Amino acid sequence: MRVKCVLCDSIETIDSYCLQAKRLRNRKITTYMCPSCYERIKVNTEKRISTGRFQFNREIKKEKHLT
């Protein structure tokens, strides 16, 4: 399956039967990021979290089976 990164517009090929490809086909709102863009976003987010001024809003699940 050919996919296009939403940030850098590079076109890559992923396995058509992998879980990520299935999610992209079935959920149209799901977007693809190439590994280099994903890593860049991850590093920048970790830097912002480590400053202490950034609130990382995640919903806390009360029931264990919902995690």
C-alpha cells in the first residue's frame, strides 16, 4: 500500500496487510506520518514535557479493562 506522509509529503510503501494499513483503510480520518517525522515530533514533545510547563492531557481510565 502506498501512503503519503502528512508533514513532509514523502510517499512510502507499507505492507498492505499490516495493522496500520488496515486502520488507514477503515478509518479515513487516520493520517500517516513517516518514521523520521514521527521521531521528530516525539523528541520535540518529550522536550516540552520535560520543561514542566507543558500539560500532557490524557484521559485517566478508571476501569482497568479500558486501557
